[in-house]
Amino acid sequence: MDDPNTPVDPLERTLHTARALVLADLASGEVAAADVVSMVEDSVVQRRWWVEQWPEGAAYVAGLVAQDVQDALLESHGRWPLCPVCGSGDPHALDVEPELGPDPHWVCHKAGVKVASVGSLGAATGGAATS
Ligand SMILES: [Zn+2]
């Protein structure tokens, strides 16, 4: 179902951006398989309803979609995204912070650092630079 129309509605633009950011992070971790993309779509559908009920939450959508996908992946694929900062010890996932707020970031609670903005994980991990 390709939609050739550029989203112009602010809600559509918000959802479109959230989707693109999370897909970019998934691609950087090389987990953008078809079933994973459908997890993003499912989340976007749910968050569309959510932000229609609460338009002030529009700025939070990207972080929420990232967390939805993270939860869905944990059940089907395992932890995502794995922390690129800590070189030793048990592999652990990054968390989205703030959980409910604008400008979401991936953080490692173990090292106590911000790793990257949601959507910029590829730059932080140095992956996916194949052009
Ligand atoms: Zn870490």
C-alpha cells in the first residue's frame, strides 16, 4: 500500500517522522526485517489513536514508538538496541529517555551516558555506512 502523498497534516508528519526515526535506528542495527517493519507500523497505528486523544503528546511519539518496538523486539528477537558503549560485561539494551517527553535519546544506564538521539543510532554505533 504505497502512499504517494507527502503528509501535510501535522499529525501525519509527526507519525511519519517517528516511523522514519525508528526505522533508521533499526536499520543501523541491521534488524529492519519485514516483520520488524510491521512492528513499527503496528506501533504507529496505536500511537496515531493515542495522539488523536492527546494532541499535546505529539512531541513524545517518536520516543513512544521506539519503546513499543523495543518491547515487541524483546519478545521476538531479543534485546535491542544493544549498547555500543560498554565493551565488556553482559550485553544490555539501551533505554529511551525521557520515557514520555520530547527529544528522546537512547541512553545506557550502566555507563550513565546518552548514546544518541532516537534516529541517530547509526552514527553512534558507526554502522550502516555503506555508501
Ligand atoms: Zn552500556
